[in-house]
Amino acid sequence: MSHILDRPVWTALGSSHADFAESNGLARRYPVSVIPFASVGDDEPESYAALAQLTQPGDTCFIVQAAHLPVALPRELTASFDAPVTQMIADRLMPEIDDPRIRPLTEDDAAEMFALADLTKPGPFTHRAQALGTFYGVKEKGRLIAMAGVRFRHPGLHEVSGVCTHPDVRGQGLGRLMMEFMCGKIYAAGDRPFLHTFSDNARAIALYEKLGFKVRSPMHVTAFRRT
């Protein structure tokens, strides 16, 4: 029996994020302006054909799921990137943190958030990422130097995402601070935090394990382009 996080995009768009879903029954996607993620309910050829129909020529989308994508995608979809990622889920309660340095970010910060994400590469990010939930950040002399937010949501589960620390201030504990802050917020809302990280990022995985996360499942992220 599969777990709801085996296909986190599919299940989020069928539950807590249903209002964001663009769907044709066999495939679902978020609006590309919010996050470029899509999914199918199974790996049957007709589901990927439906995914091709749901996308527009030139679109680039990402799929994250426990199973490898089938070797033979529809001719309209060309895989351009594939990497193993690790899905982790919090295994201990984390309290809310009150730190005067951390402030909620707003639409006025969108350009600076995108620039920080573009610099540090936490994963696909857009100017409208805040549509999925509040992001928080730390500024120094008016410059955004660290942030974190949320992304995929399911009943009882909420993903920590967009965790970034500017290279100029790494080693000062801001990444850990933002993780603990966001996890405290998620727990306070009645949900349990989970996350995805590239499997070769041993430093990040070690940090998340110290915070109380445990590996739930190896996953695969694939980018594909609609020709």
C-alpha cells in the first residue's frame, strides 16, 4: 500500500492544495507561476500522455515521487534532469521560537527572495512562492540573508521549503534557526513537518537528523520539458 508522500504533488493537489490544481483526471499540476511541479496518479502510459496534454509547449515541470519514471515517456516530454532526493519527516515535537530577527516576508520581498533562492539553489522557486504559505526571513542592514517557508501540504503534513542562507553569513547558525522556526510554526498549526533534500547533500541531511528528522523514503526528482 502506498504512502501519501510517495507522490506528494499528486496527493497535495488532491487534498489541501486542491484549489491550486490544474487537472485532467489522470494528471495534476500547480500553476507554473506558483511552482513548476506536476504529477500523475500512477505510472501507466495513459497517465503520462495526460500529463503531456496538461502542459504547454516550452513548459518545464518537475516530478518528485518514490518510483523511477518509466523509461518511455510520451514523445512530447523530454527528460532534462534526474536526481535522487531524500524525503525526511520530523520525529520529535519542536516548540515555537520567538526570535526578534525573524520577520514575515511579504510580496514586496518577492524579488529579493527569488534572488536569494537563485543564488543558493534550494530547488525550483518562483516570485509567487508565497502563494503556498507565509515565508519568514532575517535581514541584515536591509538585505535578506536567510529565509524559509512552506510548500506541499497534506492533511496533517506540511513541507518545509525554500530554506536559504546567503553564502556571506553561512556558519552562523541561521539555517538551523530558520528550520527550527518553521518547524515550530508547522507543529503549532497542528501539522507535522517533512522535507526533501538532494541525497548527495550530506551536510544538510546531518543537520536535519540533529533536528529530529528521520529518512522516510528515497525519492526521485525529474525535470522534463514539453516540446
